[in-house]
Amino acid sequence: MQSPVLSREEELHWLALRLVPGLGARTSGKLLDRFRTPQAIFRASRTELEAAGVSGSVAQSIASGTTFEDAVAQQEKMAEAGAVAVTLSDPRYPQRLREIFDPPLVLFARGRVELLQAISLAVVGTRRPTPYGLAVAERLSSDLAHAGLTIVSGMARGIDSAAHKGALAIGGDTVAVLGCGADVIYPSENRKLAADLAVKGLIISEFPMGAVAFPQNFPIRNRIIAGMSVGVLVVEGAQYSGSAITARLAMEQGREVFAVPGNITSKLSWAPNLLIKQGARLVQDWNDVVAELPVESRRHLIDRGRQRILGEPGETGEAGQASLLTGAGPELSSTARRVLEILPVDASVHLDDLIEKVEDTSTSELIATLFELEMLGLVKQMPGKNFVKVW
């Protein structure tokens, strides 16, 4: 596996391979499996390329090297937009995305590239949501980002935009996967959101710089949204909507699927309600998602939250600087520390018992502290006002 920083010539070969007409992600991957590097692919003869399963016209395009001029133009556009190329062999490339059937050859990225390594959850839904859908998407995204997850969506109007805004509102991490070039603002009303994402979050696309947002691009990009995430949360969507497609892709990729139930008389509830009937996890609050994540992912989120709040070593770089609370990683209050000392891991404690054990604390202050600890993933509320410390 090569260094994250490619030489200009190495990057040029990756871009030239990405720009070969008619060469899809799956075939590109097969060529790399056989020839190992883009340089070796371009050195191969047309006969060798055809023997590797490439059509005659595509083999001719590769052998002729006609895409190198376009690759140079791409490098210039990337420099102007402050974008970088994250290739399939780059250590920064998302490991989950690398494992799907047809991972993109190159990701064009603007912003905090380190978020590609984060534990991500996709939040998707309709472009024409109800007020309920908007409120739910923004609140859940805020809460899930608060818990340490990186929110991934498509920066479309509606639910996607609400998801990004919800994460950004509390200083959380979020990634937008575009169906156009990473330097193209689509839809145009999201100009401010795109500017915020390019600084505080991350914008990525597999489409070349300057690429227009054609309708056929969006189902293609949806596999990236699902592929780089541990799960997909569907808020609202019609029966054959893009969010339903993303959920189906997530199922095919072995990801967890979550859905927020909706009014059965609304067409926009069709996708999430049907997904729940088919086995998707019903979501009422953020903990319904976190509780179903893989054990390693949950442990990582808990450790990350503790490191940030308690000031323990282990978090480095920009990703470790954002607080799960309000920015700079404040210390836990004395009440919160006492609650954590009292609560066991293997048994729950009723709220009334906690009120007796945590002395010199009002009921309202204790409830607020428990909510804070629950948001940090340090405490979990059980039925009947019982609480347990998270392991």
C-alpha cells in the first residue's frame, strides 16, 4: 500500500485511468488486480489488456494514452478548488467502501480527508420532506453526531441537507457524497452549506471535477453513501425513491438498515414503513441506532467520547478536537463523575435510588446529568427509569 501523498506523475496515471471512456469501476479493479499499478496498465499492450477482459475500444483508449491531457486538466481544477485525489490504494481510502463489489477508483475530496476513516452512518430521505421529516432528520443527525458518529448524506435538498445541518449545528462531523464534481454546487441553494462542509466537514465525489449533476449519477453515488457507512437510516421516502435504493444497496452490502416510522396515510412513509416490515430497525431516538452497531464500533465511540470528555490521550488530529458537547472538550462535572462511580456495568439502578445516593444534588440537576451522560454514550437508560453504565 502506497503513501497517502502521490507524486504528480502517479496521480496523473490514476486520473488518466479514471477518465478512460467506457471503463467502469469494476473493470478498473480487475485491471489493478492483474497489473498492480495504473502505470503498468498504461504500459500494457492492447493484446494484454484484451486478455484481461477489456473490450477492444477501451483497450485502444488505454493503449493510446489519450486521457492524459484530460488528467492534467483535472489536476489544475483540483488545485483551484483545494481538492485532493484519494485513490483505491491510498491508506486514507475508506476500508468499508473498499470492500464493496465495485469501489470507485478515485475519490475527489475537499475538506477534512481524515473523516474518511471515521465510523459513519448514512442518513437519507426524500427531497420533498414533511415538516416532521425535516425535524426528525435534523434532530437524529445532531444526536448521532453528538454520540461520535460521522453523518454521511448526499447534500440534496430536503432530508440530506437537514442531516448535514443537524451534524454541523453541534460541531459534529459530516460527509457529503455528490452526484457531480466535488467543485460543483448542486443544488445551487446549498452554496452556504457546501462552503461549511468544505471547511468543517468533507465533500467527496467519484465524478471528475466539473462534472454536471446528471440524473443517472445519483443512483451510482448512492452505493458510496451506503458502502462507506456502518448503516443507513431512512427518514422519509416514496416506494421507488433514491433513499429506498440506498437502503437496498446497504442490505446487499451487508450494512444495517434503520428507518423512522411515518404516518401510514403519507406516500413519503412508504419506504421507511416497508423497510421496517422487511426487518429494518425501527428508530425512535439516537440510541436505537447506536445499540445496533457492531460491538467494535460501539466500543470505539465510547472510548472516543471518554477520551474527549476526560482529556485522556489517544485522540489526535482535527477529528479529535471536536467535543461531543460544545466544542473544546470540557471536563465532566463533579455530579457526572459521582454518577459514573455509583452506576455499575452489570446491573441497573433506579432513578429514585440514584437521587438518594448522589447527595447534595437536586432532582432536576441529576436528570440533566444523566441525559448528558447518555448523549455521551457513557450511560444507558433502561425501561422503568433505570440506568446502567455503558461498558
